[in-house]
Amino acid sequence: MAFKIEESDTYQMILERGYARGVPDGVERGIPIGVERGIPIGVERGIAQGFHRLIERQATKRFGPPPVGGIETLWAINDHERLERLADRVLDATSWDDLLATP
């Protein structure tokens, strides 16, 4: 039977020490990277949600309940420039369908 280094007590001890040091170090290094990447994404999503809620409320007040699938269509739009155009179009559109057709 051949000896496998992975089965030695010394090898296992080295692995345990490495894990004990590596996990806290990895978390400590990973959190700033996650925050750096996550904040801009969160801000973008928050802006889009604000537009969605505003457009939904104003369009419902102006045109009544949305058509089937209308809310899903609206919430699928994440381009901020298009959402701005939709917010402006609530004032001029004639219906939900007309509003959601805004490019």
C-alpha cells in the first residue's frame, strides 16, 4: 500500500492552520471588495425602483389599473434614460399601452 501525503497528521495539521488563517483573512479582504462592487449596483437598482414606483403610481392615477402584464413590463425596464422618458410621457400618453410603447 502506497503512502499518501494527504493522510499524514502533519499534512492535516498544516491544512487546518491554513484554513484557520485563510478564512478570516479572506473575509477581511473580501468584504471591502464586495462593498466596493455592491454599492454601485445597489444604487442603480434603487434608482430604477424609485422610477418604477413613481411611474406606476402616476400612470395608475391617470389611466386606471394597468393592463395584464403592464406592471411586469414596466418593472422589466432598467434603463434609467428610458425610465426618465416614461416618467415624462405619463403627462402626454393616452393610455398604459401608449406609455409602455415609449422607446
